[in-house]
Amino acid sequence: MPVRQLLESINNEDKTVPLAVEKAIPQLEQLVNATVERLQQGGRLFYIGAGTSGRLGVVDASECPPTYGVPHGMVIGLIAGGDAAIRKAVEFAEDDEQQAWKDLLQYNITDKDIVVGIAASGRTPYVIGGLKTCRENGIATGCIVCNAASAVAGVSDYPVEVVTGPEFVTGSTRMKAGTAQKLALNMLTTSTMIRLGRVKGNKMVDMQLSNLKLVDRGTRMLMEELQLGRAEAAALLQKYGSVRAAIVAYRNGDTQA
């Protein structure tokens, strides 16, 4: 195919992904509710996966603290082969059914937590073994898979099946399946954090002010919410270190930045 035809063909396949995710919304709703319940009780959300699926879980977990101001240990992504596998594939790491549970034990996992397996095929041994052992220990399980009636879904209390069909390049699940998993993970943690009160309106009021762009965003949030000038809003944000804290202090009478 010429390049234009390649790009259009890939794009046509990609267009089907949101529709597949839409069909899984009832399942996602159940997983979100279960996750919120456990996090409200002090539990944690774990992801386990291999390859692209594992990397997507690590990405989603790593973005929760800066976006929502939650502790780094609230959402944890584990990948078969360890952190080295984030950058370079570790051969046969996904084939060990015992390793995921060993990895989870390093975090003193308990029945307050919930573990979500991510596996495009739905047959990754690392994920199956981990979820199965979690169940045996009374730990809630969920999954995000891209095949129907998979082995991973079979050991999940809250399965999410986003059936994306064959890939443009056969077996390259970093394409439609990976996109579907990313969308589902976005929906899972965004909805969960909103339900936990980590968003006001549609604003990230608990975000970490870790760069100048975010400081500017926080300043503009305060300007809009409190009807302040830029200088006053910036000084208030600097004093309290977060948008939420600044709003609370200002409304409690502290107008002196």
C-alpha cells in the first residue's frame, strides 16, 4: 500500500475502538464502583500485566499522584519482568503463573485492595495466576481484556471485555487493543478519582504543582473560582501549595497572601 492508504486503513480500524469501549461501559461501571468502595476504605488499586498491557497499567498508575494529589501507593502498576520490562521486553516473563502473586506480596497486599489484570489476549499466565491467587485469598479482582470469554475474565470478579477484533497488523495488540485498554484505564481512574472527591467541577484541584505550566493552570483556576487578579491568585497558590487548600483558606477568611 502507498503511505496514504496505510494511514487511512489504520485510522479506519482505530475508529472502531471507542464503539467497542462503549459496549463495555456497564462492566466498567461495576469495576469503578468496586474500586471506589475499596479506596474509600483505605485499600489500593493494583494493575498487573505484561508487555504493552503492563506498560499501560504502569503509565496510568504513575499519572494518578500528579493529577489528583493522591499518595503514590494508592494506585500501583506491576509489569511482568519488573521495571526493566517497561523499556525493554523481558523474554518469557509473562509465562510465570506464580510471579504476579510474588510481586504483589512485596506490597503486603490485603483483602482491602483490588487487583485489575490487563491482558489483550486474556490468556497471559502472569495475569491469570495473579488473579487466581488473589481470589483464593479473598482479594477482589477485575480485568481489562480484548477477547470475549477469556481465561483472565474467568478469574475476575469484575471483568471488562472490550472486544476490538483483529489488528491491522495481525497480533500487534499495541494497536487497537492497546488503545482500548488506555481508554478503559482513563475511564476507570478518572471516574474513581471524581467519586473520591479529587476533582471540583472538572478541575484538578489537587494536582501537584510540579512545573510552571501547572502553576499557571492552578493560578488561573483560582482567578476563575475566587474572582481574583493574577498576582493575588499566584501569591495565594504559592502560600498554600495547592488549589484546593488555597480555595478553602480564602473562603475561611484568609485573604492575605
